[in-house]
Amino acid sequence: MHGSPDDIYGAHRRDHIKMKYDNITKAVFISRPNRFIAEVEINGHRETVHVKNTGRCRELLIPGSEVWLTASKNPSRKTKYDLIAVRKNTGVLFNIDSQAPNKVMREWLEKQDFDRIIPEYTYGGSRIDFYMERGDERFLTEVKGCTLEICGIGYFPDAPTERGVKHIRELVNAKKDGYNAALAFVIQMDGVREVRPNVATHAEFGKAMNEAREAGVKILFLACRVEPDSLEITDEIEG
């Protein structure tokens, strides 16, 4: 089923929301010694940079790939740059900043006419990404960033996530408690409008996602446009 923000959130604003980075440097990916750092080449100079995504990203971070970095504003940091985007060998640009989905989602929610928005809201035994109010209605939304794409379809997760399963089951409980509950996937690449559970990597996540859909939890796909210096939500699709 496809829907607009009016159908799903009862909102009236349809603004495209763009999250911008202050400065961008192009580089070439060399290697990833561990999940926190990468070795890149900037204009012939080798540099160790921080990777803003602890996921595997194996199909993206391939030696020779074009990557984009943003400089940290903290002069005392060991690494000067954060790696935030990479161009896949298919030519598609991916934002892999794990903090970007919540940032762009917050900016998007602020355009949806809610009376109140609270991030990191404690519900049950978890901290759900966003709690919102509009009149007498209460909303809970958990946000997931999708950076895994196979043949034009997004998949989540790219590594097992027990925390993700727990959060989905909290949304099911919230729905029973009278909340409008939603699981929102921010798709951090161009041209993808659907996210499926990656059951080959984590079957339990797929089971939990199906249970949530059956319980009435909204599954939302937030399509995006990616540039080296920005991530922009361009459309909302209900799954």
C-alpha cells in the first residue's frame, strides 16, 4: 500500500528535508583495518579517517572506491575526517553516516505539524527514537538507516541486531497501548523505494517485522536523494 504523509501522519506539510554537511573532501578508499577506522588517499596522501558506520558495508567499502569525508570540528581528535559517503561500483552514491537518519528524520518530523516531538523517548524497556503528539494522538517512531542494496531493493539489517528486534516488539506493545506506532527506514541511497528484512543475516528481525505489520505498526520507507554533502528525504511510502 502506498501513502502520502497526509495518509500516514495526518500532516499537511510536504517539504523535502535536506541535511547538509559543512565541508566535504573527496578521497579514494584503501582499506578498513577495523569497524571504526579506514585508510584513504587524499590527493596522493594517505590518511586514517573515522568511519561513521560500524556496520559491515562490505559491498560498499571496496579498495579503489570513491568516498567523501567531512572534517571534524574537534581539533584534538585523533582522526581529522569522518567518512560519510561512498559510490558503489554500480555508480549509485550511498550516505553511510549512521547518525544521519535520525537527524534528517527529526528535521522532517518538525515539518509534519506535530504539537510535540521528543527524541530518545523511554517506552517499556527501550529508548524509542521519537515520541510525538498531535492533539490527543500519541505517536512512537523507531528509525533505521538502510545502506544495503541488492538489485534495486534495500535490505536491513546488514548485521544481526538484537536491539532492533527488541525495539520492534516494543512498537507492537505500544500499538496495543493505543499509540500510533511506526518503523521508519531512511533509505540512504538514490533510486530505492522499498526495504525488506535481511532474513539471511538475521531471520528473527524478519519475523519481528512481520509481526509488527500484522499488529498494525506502520512500516514506512523514506526515499532519499544523496549528494556528497547532503541527505534529502524526497518521498514517503507505506510498506
